[in-house]
Amino acid sequence: MTIAAVPTLQIDNDRVRVIEWRFAPGASTGWHRHEYDYVVVPMTTGKLRLRDAQGERSADLVAGVSYTRKAGVEHDVSNPNPTEFVFVEIETK
């Protein structure tokens, strides 16, 4: 059984969409494609497992250290940590 990450929509207007993502241990987003450029702001420190067309890899994230990606990214993101992982995703429309 797959555990779903929990998205909470905070803002969705004509300029931005802001979503808080909460991942219980083992939770994942499921495969999805980003339609907008986006910024991720980790709220916790830990690893995320990323699966995409190139395979699987691990990303080390640090609370408060943001990164950005272009629209079109297709992947599944999951939490391999033994504790909850949280980040805020800001999409620019």
C-alpha cells in the first residue's frame, strides 16, 4: 500500500500557487508533471527520493535552503526518512 503525501493549498491566484507538502515516512506524491516553474523551500532537513525517466536518486535537503526547477519536470517524490518531511512549493504562473 502506498502512502500519499499530503498537499495543503495555501495560495492560488493569477500569479502564484503555494502548496505545503507533508510526507509521512514512506509517503510519496505519485508521478506528476509540473506545469509551472517552481521553488521548493524545505521546512525540515533530510533526504527525498526522486524517481524520473533517468532512474532513481536521493536528494539531501536542508531546512530553509531553497532550490528551483523549470516547468515540465516529471517525477515521483518520496520520503525515505524515519520521520515526517515537509516542504513548501511555490509555483510561478
